[in-house]
Amino acid sequence: MISIEQTYDVIVVGAGHAGCEAALAAARLGCETIVFTVSVDSIAMMPCNPNIGGTSKGHLVREVDALGGEMGKNIDKAFIQSKMLNASKGPAVHSLRAQADKQVYTREMRKTMENTDHLTIRQGEVCELIVSRDGEKAKVCGVKTASGMVYRAQAVVLATGVYLNARCLTGDVIQYTGPNGLQAATHLSDSLRNEGIELVRFKTGTPARVDKRSIDFSKMEEQFGDERIVPFSFETDPESIQREQVSCWLTYTEEKTHEIIRANLDRSPLYGGIIEGTGPRYCPSIEDKVVRYPEKDRHQVFVEPEGEYTNEMYLSGMSSSLPEDVQYAMYHTVPGLENVKIVRNAYAIEYDCINPQQLEATLEFKSIDGLFAAGQFNGSSGYEEAAAQGIVAGINAARKVQNKPAIFIDRSMGYIGVLIDDLVTKENHEPYRMMTSRSEYRLIQRQDNADERLTPLGHEVGLISDERYEKLLKKEEHIEQEIERLQKTHVGCSEEVQAFLEKHESTLLKSGISLAELVRRPELGYEVTEEIDPARPDTLTEAEKEQVEIHLKYEGYIKRQLQQIQNFRKLEAKKLSKDIDYTTIPSLRKEAYQKLNAIKPVSIGQASRISGVSPADISVLLVYLEQMGRKRMQ
């Protein structure tokens, strides 16, 4: 057999949301990059929900964009409805969510990748990892495809999604395919195990797609997008995306729906013991909802379009693996779906992924030099979580090739840091989903200031242009100048000011006050006070105005969180050597030294977040570090 070889700098296995960001990052940083996909038509495919963003996930998309990624730009091209979630709550939990035209999203991402210098797209199944070993040291050298072709590279990013040994289940019907009937990757798992990589089995699921013509929308509540559309990407001109939007619809399951589900639980592979993998607790199937919450007499069902030019509708909230006949029976009990016709059955999908505690916070494997991992392969769920890991893995793979130090995003810098830190330090027994509650510093890590937090890093790395970085500096300058002006501008107790306050049901003045103080009042704000602020500049953008208001209204809270971040960074600065044998440290509990030896934390801060390591164990480590420091000085 004739052996064919090709050589690249970086290989990316998988072209889902993680693989796309990884490949684009590596190529844009000048590395000759090849990305493998089981089907070129499935690049950036949305096999599950047809949307990007949502609570906490919108933060991740903005952070990916701030680093120089593509997801935000792409959804700005492909959305059909946009909505800011939690707008009535504080700015920390505001999250943008956009309904996508799935075909347009895939097409636009593929177009971007096809026209990116240094990037090659290749359809084919990667079946083997090529690793060289020198004693205990292992280094990745490339991959082999099912056709026998060998591709050499200095760095490899595994972003296989849900394709490894995948099987789809609908009742007792099992198909050994990836999502949407695409070819599963059946060989790579064995190769990974042979290299000592620990794999686990997870599962996720998706609802049925139904024919729009068979839905009675008169029995549902119409859901509209926001009147003013806010872009995901900091580079998208807001005026360029104002458009007429497509509606979504809301209906509910009924008690009859739940009776049908309960009566057929024995036919569900989830409850019949056929499914081996663990599913996502925060995105349960309709069977799970009915079993877990028996007190609830109904559950929400959002009926969402899959695109502008298709009649397929997605039944969000009714993910299932029940048999086809049961799916029809339960859907027909839902108001508006009495005569619905299924286009694609709901199904559960099981797949192999890794225990992410095998990774450094740079997403490089601890045991194999140059091998990186990202996305659902790391035990996470969601397009946004995948993209966030993808760009970090792609950047670090490129920097590995270029002999540059890896970037590291810690918990204080953004949701990406929280996501990765949770994956590599905590025991995750189910697909990991990002939530705002996971971040200790969420008032600082808002979606509106993701550019201020991460664009300097993107510029330093080389993914953000000088022009874009200068634009950010100008924005920060405008915000700072306007805050200073408001603090220095005072208004007196004139009739005009008192009438303004009375109109807005705000306490009248007894003496002069700064405009900044008025902006801070809950019933007022930056936009409202323009009426008594004739010197206000008209050059600020909407994003800059938003920042001014947030900085003023939440100044005390922001200062408190900045102090917490300083304390956090002190613990992160206390570094731990990878060579420490924790069994030799007296007073550490057995569980603690076992976990510490397994994960090899890089700092006291990271050690403190490992499941099973208590505050008492951290105190022991601090004493140990102090003793080691004294010995070095002697």
C-alpha cells in the first residue's frame, strides 16, 4: 500500500463550533492549519437548538468576539430574531440571544473558513492519533485518516463534538450515527485509549422538528424580538442589522401529555437502561421533567423556526428519546400541535468524551505535549461553550508551534476562564453548562464590557487589529471623560430641575447636586437626565452611554468586586510546582492529596477549587509553601 503524507503546523479534528474557532484562530495567527470534518456540509452545523446566546451563553459569545473569534460576527449575519434576556434585571445577567437561520449560519461560517489564508478544509474521518514517546515524555506528531493518509503536525486540537462512537436512540430504534444521520467516528476512541486518555460516556438529546403548515398558531402566544436589535459582535454596526424579525411561539404541555409520558417510561431508552451515558441536568428531556417535577402540571414549549426559507419548526423544551408513536401521541396533546406532522423525530445521542481533568488550563493534555482539546469532547454542552474553548485551544496550539507561551484566562478575566477552570478542576459527572451563577465576579464580567476585559489580550495575541484596539481605547476614553464630566457638573434647585424631579417621582433637592448623583438614583438614569443636561455631548455611542450608566449606578459594588479580584489574584500568584508529591506533605487528608496528585494544580487558587480539597488543606499548603520558601533562602 502506497503511503501518502502531508505536513501542517496545526491539525484540528472536527469542524463544529469549537473546531471552527480553533482552526480560524490558528490560521489567522499564521500557522498552516488543516481542519477535518466528517462532512464539509456540516461545518458549524446546529444539530440541536437553532439559536446562539442566552443566559450566560451570550456572555461567552461576546468574549469570543472580544478575543477575535467568529461566532458573534456569524450570528449577526444569520439571525432571524434577537432578544435581550433578563433586561428587567441588573446588567450582570443581561444576555443576548438570537434565533438563527441554521442554513445561513452554516453557509456563512463555511464561506469564512474557505476564504481564510493558511486554512485547509478536508472531509474525512480521523481514526488514529500519532504520538512519539521518549521515555515517559509523549508528544503528538499528527493523525491518520480512515483512508490511510498520514498528516504530520506539531500541534493537534481534538474537537470531535458528539461524534465519537455516537449512537442515536428513539425508543428501541438505535442508529449508529452522529447527529442528523451523519457518519459517526468509530475508530479514534480506541486510539485515544491506547495513548492513556480516559474517556467517559455522555448523552444529550434534541426535540422533534415539525411541519409549520400543521401547526395551529392561534392557540399559542406569539413571541417577538426586540424593537432595537443589539449585535453580538463589537465590530458589527448596529444600524446595519436592524431588520424585520421572524416570530417564535409559546405553548405548554398539559396533564394529558404527562400521562402519556408516564405510561410509556418503560419504552424510553433513558429509563429502560439502554442509554449508558449521563445527560445534562440543566437541559433535561421532557421525560426527565415529568419524572423530576411531578408537582408541575405544565411545561413551556417554545416553537421556533429553523430558518426563514423552511417550514421546519423546533419544539424547544420537548427533547425526548421516546418511541415515534409516543412522540406523536404526546405532541398531539399540546395546544396548537393537535394535528402536527413530524419532519424529524426527537432522539437522544450518546458519545465518547474525555474527563477534562486531564487538561491544563491552557486546554493542552498534561500527558501528551502538543495535544489540545475543546468543546463537547471536553464534557461540556452548548455551541457557545464549545466556541469559547475552541478559540483558546486554537490560540494555544498556534503559540505552541511558534514557541510562544500559552495564554491563560483566569476566573477573574471572564466567563471563558470560569468555564475552563471548572472543567479542569471540578468533577463533572454530566455535560457542563455555563450559568451566570458560576461566576464569582459577574458584575465585573458583564457582556457589555467583554471588549474591555479581553480585547487587549486578543490584540497582544495577534487576532485583534491595531485599528480595532485603538477604537477600544477611544471608547474607554470617552466613557471615562463623560463620567468625570457628570461628577463635576452640578445642578441647583431651579424650578426646571425641581419640576423634572417631580415629574419622575424623585426626591426634590434642598441643595446643589452633581449629575452623577442624579444618574445613580434608581428612578432616573443617564438617558433620563439628558433633559437637564444641556452640555451633554452628542458623540457617545449607545454602548458608551450604557457603560457610563452602569459605572455610576453600580460604582460601590464594582469597587468591592475589584477588591475581591485582587485577593483572588494573590492566591493565583502563589504557584505550585508540578513536581510536588502531595503524599509527602504532612497533615493533608487522603482525599486531598489524591486529588492534588491527580490534577497537579498550578497555584494555591486553583487547588482551592478542586472538589475534595478543603480550606484546612489549603492552609496546610500555604504553610508548606512558606517552609519551602524559607529553605530556598537559607
